[in-house]
Amino acid sequence: MVTVSKTDDTFETAIQQTPEILDCWAIGGRIDYLMRVSSPSMAADLPRVISSV
């Protein structure tokens, strides 16, 4: 689970510009999201993906 600290518009833009994020669902209001992420190397790419949003 990722907790968002950016504004809605900035967050949505970041999601759309991150090709590894396949789906994103709001699950706890407007700050908690569940994301489906795909990458050839999750160990290498996941920290970058999380920091981008």
C-alpha cells in the first residue's frame, strides 16, 4: 500500500507517467491507494516507482 503526500492532480499525473503502474485503486479515501505494478526487476525498480508517486 502507498500513502500519497502529493495533491490529486500531481499524483494522477505521476501515475499516468509511470509505465510500471498498471492499475491504481483508491481504497481509503483520498490518501491510500492499492497499485498493481509490473517490472522486470521489482527489487531494482520498486523503490524508484514508489518515490515517483
